[in-house]
Amino acid sequence: MCDLHDESTPCTTRREALTTLRTGALLGALGALFTSNAAEAAPAGPALSKSQQAAMTADEILAMMKRGNERFRAGKTHAHNELREQREATVAGQYPAAMLLSCMDSRAPAEVIMDLRVGDIFNARVAGNVINEDMLGSMEFACKVAGSKVIVVMGHTRCGAVKGTIAGAKLGHLTGLLERIRPAIDATTFTGERTAENYAFVDAVAEKHVALTVASITERSTVLAELVRAGTIKVVGAMYDLESGALRFLA
Ligand SMILES: [Zn+2]
């Protein structure tokens, strides 16, 4: 597989390799003899290329996310001074490996908690990670047109949207949004206090909501259902724990 944020490849090595790659490209342009040596040392680069995206399997993409989350939890994320290189490398095109639907909660930014780069994923965020026609259309574009092979629906602990739904909150357009979460309340098996004040229950509903959303994606989208049947993509759920920083993929 391609070398994506692998633990064995620290940032400094990647930067050095990138410099080597750029030097190699320059030498190649000048018709020098050392181009092949530079090509052998070619790293993953600052962003996913089309060929790297095509070569990755869904399981490899999920493993990339898990490794990134482990780095995040350990406080060993990659250096932010690489962001400029990532921006420059993605201007001409994007080849995201996955499409992520997550809550807008300011404490759960997907790229940060998975230590991903600019261009690695499509990231759709909305309160309570709810699905609608527009979101399904975005997922269809990501997977059918842009080559992404994984859809991740990511919920999180202590979710305000889930809490509000349990509490029966009503406010303008928010009322309709929270209604999309309501089926998860009835579907959640829970012994204990089923209230918005009990975070054990709130988290259980959030996880059930993720599972129902994952199921509804292929129920409602024939485009995505066909891609899943063909083994081209995977649709998976995940829960992010605000307290521990751990991202747990659901079976
Ligand atoms: Zn939330």
C-alpha cells in the first residue's frame, strides 16, 4: 500500500523525501541522469494522488484513519508546517479516499482527530450527523464520481443534538433537524434513566443513531447500494469519545 502517514515515516523523513522528489523533478526537467534514483525514493507526497487513491482498499483507508487517531491521542500528530505543501499539492485536483459525515460539534473535527491531510477526505458536518437528500447526493458524488471508497458516519459522545432531541427541544428549523434523530431514541435498548441528563443514555442513542444512519444510506441510495454490493465501497459507523479522544469503528 502507499505510505500514508505511516508511523514508520516521521514528518521529517517525509519532508526530506519531498525535497528529494522535487530535486528529482528538477533534474529530470534538465535531462540529468539521476532522475530514476529520485523516483525510487519517491514518498507518498504531501497529498493523495489519483494513483494512490485508486490503489487503496477500503480496509487500508480505515486503517489510515485508525492510525491517525492513535497519533492524535498520543499527541504525535504530523507537523502543521506541512499544511502549505498540502495546499499547494491539492490545487490541481483532489483524490479523497473517503467521505465522512459527522456532527458540527466544535470538539470533533475529523481531520484533526484522525490526523489527516488536506485533500484526504470529503468532510460533511451537520448537527447530529443527520442524513438528507443533499447529503446522499454528496456521498454519491464522492464515491461514484470522485473515487472515494469509504463512507464513515461518525457520531460522538455528549452530543448536544442528541441531547436536545431527547429533551424535546424546539427551535425554528432545528426542530425538523432533531426529528431525524428521534427514531434512534425508541430504537435504543437501555436500562436506566432515559433522560437528556444521563450521558450514558445520550451516548447510547448517539451510537444507535449512527447505526440507523449507516443502514439508511444504502436503503435510500441505489447508487451507493450498488457500489456496496459490487465491493467497491464500504459504509461504516464510528463513535468519537470526547473524553479519551478515541475513535471507535462500529462492527
Ligand atoms: Zn454532536
